[in-house]
Amino acid sequence: MPPTTSTSWLNDLHNADPIVIGTLYLLLFLSMITWFLIAYKALEIWRARRAQASYLKLFWDSKDLSTLSQSSRAGESQVLGQITSSGLEALKRHEENHDRTGIIVENLTEALTRGLRQTIQDQMTRFESGLGILATIGNTAPFIGLFGTVVGIMSALKGISRTGAAGLDVVAGPIGEALIATAAGIACAVPAVVGYNTFIRRMKVFSNILDNFAHDLLARLMKEHTMPHRNLRVGQLEVKH
């Protein structure tokens, strides 16, 4: 059997350098933030996708957008309801300031496009909140752990030089304690990076869904409110993120 030592770097970690201990507590705190954000964003996206399916059915089943207005107010807490409400509000403001004539139909399209684009950008900004924190943790956690390891090794070497003993049983404990910081940094960074990449991909899919819905909403708004002007064509809505 291998020789046993009087101390273990797992059991006596509290004897490590205070900077190493502080680094480990910092990484533990960052890890808690990471898992909280992952759980929160996953739940947020799941709720948005669930609400999206029911709202799309309501949107296509409604005969016209005027009958959908009450439903859109009830659904303003979810994304598609917000977009519908912004389109109806833009249309209301435009009709209050202009006569419904063929001369101003192009301006109506621009007003609706601008309102829908701004709402989509606001919604995407809201859904992307917190992803920057995940990216920062994923990029910095390994270096924080490495910093703790370097400090721990330096402290261990100083202790060895003071005692004058350099046997394996003396070196292994302090060096092992210091290396825990590197392992903790990697353990903290990996979930943050995986979570960030996963949510970025889902945000791209979600952005496409909002763009498509905005196209459909714009087409319905223009069709229902410019029906007498047969020679007019709805312009393309371009939403930039």
C-alpha cells in the first residue's frame, strides 16, 4: 500500500493560503450565478415557446385584427402579443394623424415597419439579457482558477523552503491544494460556455420566428386597412439585430 500522510489536501483545504480559499469561494459564487442564469433562461425560453404556439393559433383564427385587439392586450406579457400591440398602436397613431388615402399608404408601411422593428429589437434585448454574464464567466473563470493555483504553489514553495523538507509526502499536499483552484475554474467555466452557446443558437431561431411573425402581421395590417387600393404592394419588413 502507498504510504499515508498525516494530512490530506482534500480534508485540510482550510489550511491553504487565504488567497486560494478566497479564489475558491469566488468561483463557487460564479458557479451559482451560472446555474441560476441557465435555469432562468431555459425556463424563460420554454414559456415563450409555449405561449407562442397558442398565440399563433389565436392570431390566424381571428377574422380581423380589430377582434384580436382585446386578446392582444391579454397577451401583452408574451412576445407575440407585444408585437401585435405595437403594430396596432402604430396603426392607431397613424390614423389619428392622417386621412386614409392612397397618398399616405407608403408612409403607413414605413410607420408600421419601424414600430414592429423596434419592438422586436426590444424583445430580443430582453431575452439576451444575462448571456453576457455567462460569456464573461466562461472566459474568466479558468484564469481566476489559474491565479489561485499560482498563488497557492508560491505559498507552498515558501513553506517548503522554510522547513527544508522536500519529500513527496511534503510537496504533494500543498501543491494538490493549489491545483484545486484550476480544477474549480474549469468546472465553473464549462457550464457557462455550453449554456451561452446553446442560448445563442436558440436566440437566432427565436429571432427568425419573430421576423416571420412580423411579416405576417404587417401583411394583415396592410391588407385590412388598405383594401381599396389594389395597386399598392406591401413593402418588405427587414428587422436587424
